[in-house]
Amino acid sequence: MKLLILVLGIFIPFSQVVFAQVIDVEGNEYKTIIIGEQEWMAENLNTSLYQNGTEIQEAQTPLEWLDSSNGEKAAWAYYENDTSYAKNYGKLYNWYVVKNSSNVCPTGWRVPSRKDWKILNEFLDSKKEGGDKLKSDFEWANNGGGSNSTGFSANPGGQRRDTGEFGYVGELGKWWSSSVSNAYTASSRMLQSGSPMFNKGSEYYGYGYSVRCLKK
């Protein structure tokens, strides 16, 4: 199947696209892609350092993760604490990482707000099928991937509950926004295997989700 990618409003063959690149403070390299007037990472964030070099705590055990949640402390984890998930899915972060003013994204980049995600969704010009344009055509369970016609290359990195349990890798991808919903939750976006929807939600700060960065 020949994929198409949207760059500056023009569809061109996916195989011909030259992705740009950004490097974080830890030296991790990420592909980037322009969708409309926004430039997004085309991979999930995988750093353990803030932009200023400050280390973010890794929380491996359920108790460590729960302690981070209850103590409102920034934390990250690999899915099932298995580093083999890093390449395709990056790290899972609680929202206290996003909240920190030191900025977890590379210099010149930021965690998208609720409004930024809305702009992306509206540019896809489809409330019912936007998710298929963002999802990779592999990794998703039960052949539930998408066309990836935007080059966003969304993979199903799963989640971690505030109590420390992992779940849904291969079936679900969730990404934080920087926007607060209420005293306990922040805005997010979600894709699911087999569904074309690009859903918005509000998630408890202590959960672990993926992060995509947006160029300022």
C-alpha cells in the first residue's frame, strides 16, 4: 500500500518524505514532521532529563510509582520496566513531569496544550476518522492500525495506572497535554486499536502516558 503524507497542505508519497530531526538534552534523536502549520515529533519522548539537565526519577515498582503519585512527584517508567519497549514506544510519564517548569521537551519545543491538540484534530478535517491518519500501520493489535497519512506515526504505548499496574500496550496510546482539566486531572488524547477516533479525555495526574513534543 502506498502511503501519503501531508506536508504544508500537499499530499506526497510517504516514501519520499524527508523527516527533520530534533535531539534532546540526553542525546536522543527524534524524527519530526510538519502537519499543517505545526511541527510535531514523529516519535514518543524517551528522555530521563529535563531541558536543564535535571534528572527525572524512574519508578519501577508499583510502590515507587504509587509513592510518586501520592507525593505529586515527577516519575517515568518503561512499559513493564522493559527497555526493549523504548525504541517503539518511548517512556511513560506521569503528569507531574509535564507540569514541571523545567520543560521535559528539547530546547525550542514544548508539551502541547489542549488547544494544540485541537488544532491538529481540526486540520485532519475529520472528527470520525482522524485517528487513522495519525496511527502507524503496524504495532497495533488485531490489525487495528491506520494509514499514517500524516507521518505522525502514533504507536500504542499503553499506560500505567496510578497504582503502578501496566496495561494495553499494542491496543491503546495516550498522550498528555499541558492543560489542566481540574484539581486532579489533565487533558489528554487517545487512540485505540481498530478505532478511527482521536478521542480527548481528562486523566488523573498519577497515571503514566506517552508524551509528544510540539515545536514552539
